Amino acid sequence: MRELVVSVLLVGGAAFTLLAGVGLLRAPDTHSRQQVSTVAATFGAWGALLGSLVFFGGGLQELLVLGFLLLTVPVGTHVLAKAVYELHRSSPGVRSAPAESPYGVPRTETVDEQDG
């Protein structure tokens, strides 16, 4: 029974990370990509770490890593989002990459380069 629970957690975490990767490719702008990557990092890693916690009978290391992820991933994403917001506020001609950007790679373009 324990192996079944571990398998469900591991496959669930991997599936969530895979789906988030697809969502990252389809996200239309920088803020959407940040949200998708944050969710993938948090829930995908949680599935793997909880599977490890159940399989090995629990340990302090897994709990510390879970707590570290819970605290640092949202804070890091907030700092990046604020930096992007400040960039757009200070430079009105710069905008996020369009949805047709290959592989969802963020890039910045000025309004003049897009129109010309």
C-alpha cells in the first residue's frame, strides 16, 4: 500500500511539472510565465518530496526542503514580478514577449521595432 501512495505522489508531481512546462510554452506574457513556473516548482517538487517522505518513513531533510520551498519560491517570484513591473513602468516602450514567441522564451521589444 505504501508503494502505491509513493507512486501516486511521484507520478502526480512529475505530471504536474510536465503540464506546467506545457503551460509555460503557451503563456502569453511574462507575468503568466512566472505564475506557471512558480506553481510547477512548488507543487511538482512537493509531490516528489512527499513521495520520498512516505517511502523512507519521514525525515527532517524532506520537511526542511518543503519548508524552504514554501518560503523562498513565492518570495523569489514576487521579486522578479516587481522587477518586471518596474521595468515596464520606467520604460513605457518596452513590453513583454508576444504569445508567438518561440518556446515561451521571454524577450523585450520596443514599440517601434514591433511596428516597423
